[in-house]
Amino acid sequence: MQQPSHQVLALFHFKFRTQAEEEKKSETILQSMAQEFRQETLESGPVSFNVANGELDDDGKPRRTGTMWTASAHIITAIIGSGVLSLAWSIAQLGWIAGVGALLAFSCITYYTSGLLADCYRYPHPVNGGKRNYTYKAAVRAYLGEKKHKACGFVQFILLSGSAIGYTITASISMRAIRESNCYHKGGHGASCKYSSSWYILGLGITEIFVSQIPNFHKLSWLSIIAAIMSFAYAAIGLGLALVKVISGDGGRTTLSGIEVGMNLTTEDKIWRMFRAIGDMAFACAYSPILIEIADTLRSSPPETNVMKKANAIAVITSTTFYMMCGCLGYAAFGNNAPGNMLTGFGFYEPFWLIDLANLCIVVHLLGAYQVLSQPVFNTVELWAKMRWPESKFVSREYPLSIGDKKFNNFSINLLRVGWRTTFVVVVTVLAMALPFFNDILALLGALAYWPMAVYFPVEMHIAQNKIKRRSIRWLGLEILNFVCFLISIGVACSAIQGLNQGLHTYKPFKF
């Protein structure tokens, strides 16, 4: 039987391997390729499969053994990440009432639409449907057709590429914060300890160029375990430091409406900040792009959709509680002057070693997460090239790596892989140097990810699946939800772009 990997990021990458195959191949060819892939899996072990007595699922793949608890763990691991560090700043922009209300609203919407999406794992019926949809894109294609399928693929491509930029920026800021933290510890809190992020971004880019050449990165099954440990570690450290600050009576001034309009803040700027805060919250709550992939780990009985809905409830309640604690305690600790990133904005100076440890955890987490979320982008282009030019040596030939007389048969170099992946990392690195703005990038990613992936496609697939009549009460309710979230996403995207534009007026790109 198949043993779940318990690593959602690696799982996310693994599922993307089938996307290009599903787009270009007929059902017969797809089944043949699946059989070949299964044989390769059993021989080389790219994922930890445990096939006993030849037991297979109804689609010919090793029997899935995932449960409600493993699915909950996947979701929690996916959504507890760097977005949690911006929640104190987000609530500071909105205030106690609107801030807490917005975070709860996004959690409720995410829970509801995730239930709709869980019903789309099988086609055409959520319980009795014979066809499994292995990926989000496959589900969109089955229910909404080829045009929506391509649109979904485009959004995912942009989202994953944007995430690579966001991860590079966030990791570089944390690396810079470690140096600044040590500087403040030695020179005092009034010391001049401001450094540029460009060197750190460049160093990260060079590191990622080499790491990205590893084919089949999902073989490193330990990667997501480390990522999960790191994400919980730095989030817990931030939460603990905020709690200590509040208990000590050293908290900042808070208000019901958040940061106040005055000499340093115009009404227009406050509105833009409020939308960016909403985008940061949306980014923190979004996990829909990997929900179908998680459903594909579950055993067939009880029905996957029923199990996923229970897992959604557990994960959303857990993550929302954690987010509320981080956001509210962070706001109580810093007040209306809450930094954009709790661990790098230097609301905390001591103990410096603990802050260094938290930032190191962020760097380790995001180094791996960058690769795992970039691999689907790499593979999409590489699989397309192999189908477009199957006879090309540049595209298909593998050159075993050898140093001296020793050959490393498990690692090889491919010219297309070297050229394409290096180009991708270079472009991401250049863009990260040009736009190193943490909250604005998170808001933009939230706008890109939340409405289309967490609301629009799940709602439209639910309507198509249940054949809900146009202009019926149920249809109107779903479309109103869809439209409201669309308007919010437009506002968030505009505010993020405005913030980036504003930042570029004072920031000098590529300054070392």
C-alpha cells in the first residue's frame, strides 16, 4: 500500500509531473505512461511507496492510505508559513474590529470553498465518480473545459513564479536581519545597523542555481519535514516573544480602527495600507492550489470528499487559532507601530540569539520551499520541450556527472535543464533585487492566489457539477460571493502595485 509522504510541498511538486501528460496525451497513452511511471517508481523509489501484494487502486496506482489526520497535517504544514509574520502589521492597519473580522472572514470563506473543491476530486460525482482528478488543473479541465484549464494553468504558473520571488526577498531580509541583530547587540539599539539586501539576494540566487539542477527534487523526502519544523519554529518564536512583551507591560498603543490618520499618514495612504493588509491575510489563509493533490493521498473508503471536509475543518480551526494568536498578540505587543515582519522589523532586540535562530529557520525553510514550488514550473517547460522536440539531444540527452575517474550515475546534466533553470533563477533574482518589498509582494501574491484559486474556480466547478440553474437563489448567492472576492482582489492588487511604485521612489534598485 502507498504510504503518504507527510510532506505537502514535495507532494505538490510530485503531482505536477502528470499535468503536461494529461494536456497532450490521449487517455490510452496516459494510462501507458502511468504504468511506466509506476514501474520506474517501484524500481528507483522517487517517493516512499510501500506496495504490498500488488494491491492497486481503481486507477492502477499503488493503493492510497491517507487519512483525515494525514490530510490535516498536510494542510497545516502548507498554510503555516512566512505569511504569519505579517499578521501583526495587517491587524495594525485595520484595527481590532476590522482586522480580526477580516481574518475570520477569510478563514470562513476558505473553509467553505475548500469543501466545494473537495467535491471536485472525482468526476462527475464527488462520491461515485469514476475518474480521479490528480491535480487542480485536471479538476478544472474536467468540469469547466479546456479554456478554463489553460487559464488555471497560467494563474498557477504566475503564482509559483511569484512565490519564488517572494521567498527570495523574505529569505534575504532574514539573512540581513541576523547581521543587523548582532550589530544592535554589540553597538546598542541606537547604532547604525542598516544594510542592503542585494548581496544576500545575489548569494541566494547563486545557491539556487546550483540546487535547481538536481533533477526530480521530490526524491529529497526530508525536505518538507525540515520545512515544516522550521516554519513552526520561527512562528512559535515570534509568538512567544510577543507574548512576553505583552505580559511585561511593554506593549504598544492599540486602537479599534488601527493606525490613525495624521501628520505621517493620509487618508488615501491608510486605505491603500488596509487593502495591502487584507492581501497579506488572504495570502496567509490560501491553500486551495494544493487541495486536490492532498485529496489524492487519501484511501478510497470512506469517500475522499467526506474525509477532506473533516480535514479542512481541523486544519482551518487550528491555523486560524494560531493566526489569531500571532496577529493579536503581535498587535498588542507593538501597537499601531507594528513592523511589517515581526522578526526582521526589530520590534524585538533581545535575546538576540533567539531572533537569529528564528531568522535562520526562515532562511532554511524558504531555501527548500523555493525549490519545491519552482520544480513544477521547471518541469512544465521541460516536458513541453521534450514533446515538442523529442529527437533533440539538447532537450533529451542526459550526461552522467563524473569527477575524475568517478561517475555519479544517480546525477546527470541536461543542457536544457541547465540553461532553462539557470535563466529562471537569474530572472527571479534580478526581480527580487528590483522589488525587495515584503508586505507589498505578499499582498500581490494574495491577490493572485486567493480569488481565482480559492473562490472562482471552486465556485464555478460546484455550479457545473451540481447543474445549478442560473438566477436561482443558490446561484445568486455563489456568484455574489465570487464577485465580492473579485472586487477585493482587484483592490488588493491595485494597493500592492501602488505600494511597489511608492517604494521604488525612495529605493535604489541593485544597491550593494
